[in-house]
Amino acid sequence: MSLHFSHREFDARQRNVVDAMRDCKFDGLLLFRQESMYYLTGYDTMGYSQFQCLFMG
């Protein structure tokens, strides 16, 4: 799968979420919105017709 943004941008997005989780003292984050999953992974799915989620922890 090709990313729609650079690997540097991908790493920065992941790192920003992990840093925010650490600041809030969250052990994990469960995402349900397709837009949020796309922002973090670049993976475009059929999320509007099939349930999916993403766990970061």
C-alpha cells in the first residue's frame, strides 16, 4: 500500500498522537471515525459501509 504522504509525515503524525496520549496519561486510544484513521495511517477503506476501528497503545 502506498502512502498519500511522506514517511516523515507518517512518523510525525504517529508521534504527535503518542505524545498527546502520554501527556493525558492515556494507556490507549480507540478510534472509530474513518477520517481519523485515514489521517493516522493513510489507509482509505470502505469505512462508511463496514464497521472498523483502530487501536493505538
